[in-house]
Amino acid sequence: MWYILLSFLPDWFVTYFVHLIFGAGVIGIVAGTFLSKVPFISQYGTLIKIVSNILFVVGLFLEGGLQTELAWREKVAELQAKIEIAQQQSKESNAKIEQKVADKVKTIKDNVNANRQIIEENRTSINAECKLSDTAWLLYNGASQNALARGTSSSTGTSK
């Protein structure tokens, strides 16, 4: 639970706080060792050493946790940068795909309109005697394959 609260604090604040606890533990151990030798303060030297040892152990634990946290934050920052690059590449790829789709739709519409025009031009030969001529088959096959009909007498377009 306390980890979540620490994630809202800036890195520099957490770093200095952890270093302060660890440093207080080290300084307290040294001071407690020397103060236990002073006659009128020696009764507090043992208490200072106990508290300092607790601060030292807690500080050492927090130093390890801090280094791990900073390493993970660095990895997260690297991955965020990679995600931003991937999003930019995705936008560029989507734009290219949209352009290709728009070109394909335009080609399909052009072919449909050209086939419609050729059918209108050859209406009399297609409707003659209610039989399908070779031109009608070519027009039907071209339209079903989204290509311009070939081999008609009035066809001027080319297939793509």
C-alpha cells in the first residue's frame, strides 16, 4: 500500500529520504559506539546503538527497494518511448493503407462506369434476338472480375 503512495512522490524526494534514513543509521551506530564510552552518557549509548541499528537495517532495505524501483521506472520510460514510436509508425502505415484503399475504390468505380458505358454502347447487339453474343459474355466476365471488358468493338479503356 505504501508503494502506491511513494509512486506519486518525485524520484529525488524518495532518493534523499532513503539516503537520509540510511545515513542516520550509519552515523548513529558510530556515535553510539563512541558515546557508550563517555561516563555520564553511556546509559544512552546502548539505546542509540539499538535505534541506529534498526535505522541502518531499514535504510539498507529501502536502498535496495529504491534501486529496484528506479530500474523499473527506467524500463517503463524506455518502453513508453518505444510505444510512442510504434504509434507514430502505425499512423503512417494507416495513412498508406487508407490511400491504397481509396485508390482501389477509385479504380473499381472507374471500371464499373467504363463497363456500364460499354454495355450501353453495345445494347443493341446484346439484346438482338435474345441471345448472348460474345461481346455480352466478355462484358459480363469483365464486370464480374472488376476489369474492363476486352475484345469489344467500342472498348477504348485498358484493364489494370
